[in-house]
Amino acid sequence: MTQPHLYRVSHLDALEAESIFVLREVMAEFERPVMLFSGGKDSIVMLRLAQKAFAPARVPFPVMHVDTGHNFPEVLEYRDARVTELGLSLVVASVQEAIDAGLVRELPDGTRNRIQTPVLLAAVEKYRFDALFGGARRDEEKARAKERMFSFRDEFGQWDPKNQRPELWGLYNGKHHPGESIRVFPLSNWTELDVWHYIAREDIPLPSIYYAHDREVVERDGMFYAVNEFIRVRDGETSSVRRVRYRTVGDASQTAAVLSDADTVEKVIDEVAATRVTERGATRGDDRVSEAAMEDRKREGYF
């Protein structure tokens, strides 16, 4: 008697299937979804999943970038090239335009991460988006771990961690009133290492700054910031050219690099597997404001 064939699903296949299910579920439940796409690795992976979810058709919703104006040029170039390649509809919510219009006021330190929130909420209201896909993962920051796959936001875009809906047996409740919205995180159960393994398996191109390269940096608060139009060398500081790469991509004014010789996907995977500090904890200055910096921003409406 022949033995039955054992059907096995790899870890990555299981994660991919779950994410694709969530993407399709949102298309079935909501009228005007949008995907946040910054050109960062997580949103790049999320976009690849959307391609698979709806193939052979095009991705059936627009992508949106909340543009602070403090971007790394390599990332913007990648964003525009990818949008053109896939024939996507791109919505750009500009922080600079919001500053010029008086919607927000630039902070004294010149950083713009915190003032993204009202710009995001204004775009949601303008385009009447009712579901917003984001590439957040639960392992990147402790406030992220409090949210589920579907994160309910009230008519002001605010999040209440005590007002979360159960998601038993993979059932997602997307019910909402006009003006309310749901933030959806298809990568919730992925880790940084999972993302890199998927990038390797799918052979997904990334902005060059994710790989080791020589860059002029200044060490500040134990982190290496690129010297650019947003980061200047202060009195008493000296800059140097170091071999670095970026684990996460945010504002050039607040995102630091890490010393690295990992210039291939395989080397990055080895490096990430050995680290014990999350990418945000290691490189994001805006998360060091307080212990609850991310949670405070999310309560205000941040993604």
C-alpha cells in the first residue's frame, strides 16, 4: 500500500498566502482602498503581494506616498520607476504643500515626521479612502504589536488600543461608518528576516541604499546620519566616509545608517539573522523621543 503524499507548505508560502487573503478580503469589503507606498522594503514587498493577489489584472487600487520632502533621492527614484513600470495610480500627499497652505507648521528642529499625520488624514478625507494598507510589522516597534491585522480608526483617524476587534479564525470585521476607516497590515505576522528571505526568493529589486555603500556620515547619539541638506555637521562634530547601509528608510533628517559590508541579499540576511536590535530601534531617531513615541503618534492618527 502506497503512503499518502505529504503536502507541506513552507513558512514563506504560509505568510504569503495569509497576506494575499487579507488583500483580497479588503477588496471584497471596502469601496476605496489605497496602499501606502514609500519605496521602503516593506511597502515594496506588500506591493509584490498585491501583484500576486490580483494577477493577471493590474493592482486594482492606487498607491499613496505621504511625502515629507526629506526623502533620500534613491528612494524617490525607485518609487517613480516602480509606479511607472506597474502602471499604478500614485497619490502624493505633500507635507511641503501643507506647510505652504498653513495646514501644518514646521517644527523648530526642522524634522517633519510628526507633522505627517494631519497631511495623511487630510488625504484620506479628500479621496474618501476607507481602507489603507500599510507595511507595518509587529516586530519592528512595541506599539505595532498592540494592533491586529485590521486596525479601526474613528472619524478623526485616531486609534484606541482598547477598542480592537477580535480576529478569531482569520475573520476580519471591516464594518465602519462614513468617515471612519480601517488600517490594514498584511505583513503583521512577518519579521524583518522574513521580508529579506522573501525579497531573495522573489528576486525583488530594492533602492541601492539598502545595501552597503560608502557614504559621508556623522556620528550622533550613537547613530550614523548621512551628511546632506537636512543633516549638517555641528560644531564639535566631524564627518567621515564609512561603509554603511540602511535597514529602514524614513526621512533623511531622522533615519540613520548602520555600519555594514552587506552588499548582497545573502549577506544582508546573514546580518539581520545575527542582530538583536530592531531596525527602528537601531536607526530611527524619531522613536527615541519617549518610550511611547510611536504609540502617541498612532493615537493621533499616524499609520
